Amino acid sequence: MSPAHRRHRPGAPDPADGLREHSATLRSHALRLHAAAEALDWRGPQADAFRAEVAALAERCATAAGGLAVAADQLEETRTA
């Protein structure tokens, strides 16, 4: 049996649920990063550069969260197929 078709141990956390939990956490972090960057009173070119870096990090978190959600769906589909 291929690893994709193996069932997880009884009582063990569901792998797809774990991926979804990590996805939700990353999405939450992305939102917090965006909010924190916008709330800064700091002004000037360095502040703008910092905000851009934080926004890029938040976007990477959101992208990774989306990837984890897709992986969770795919994992669940292979288990139910």
C-alpha cells in the first residue's frame, strides 16, 4: 500500500486537520502582520521600506497557508478515494 493510502493510527491527530490548523495559524499571522505594519506611527523612507518587508512576509504567510489548505484537501481526497 502506498504511503498516500495508509490510514493514520487510531487516536492520532488527522494529518489533514493538522495541515488545516497550520494554515489557519499562518493566515492569522498574516493578518496580524498587516495590521501591525499599518498601525506604526513611524514615517519616512525607512518606515515605508519596513512596511513593504512586513507586507511581503505577510503575503508569503498567506500563500503558504493557501498551499497547506490545498495539501489538506488533496490528502483527504486520496484517503477517501
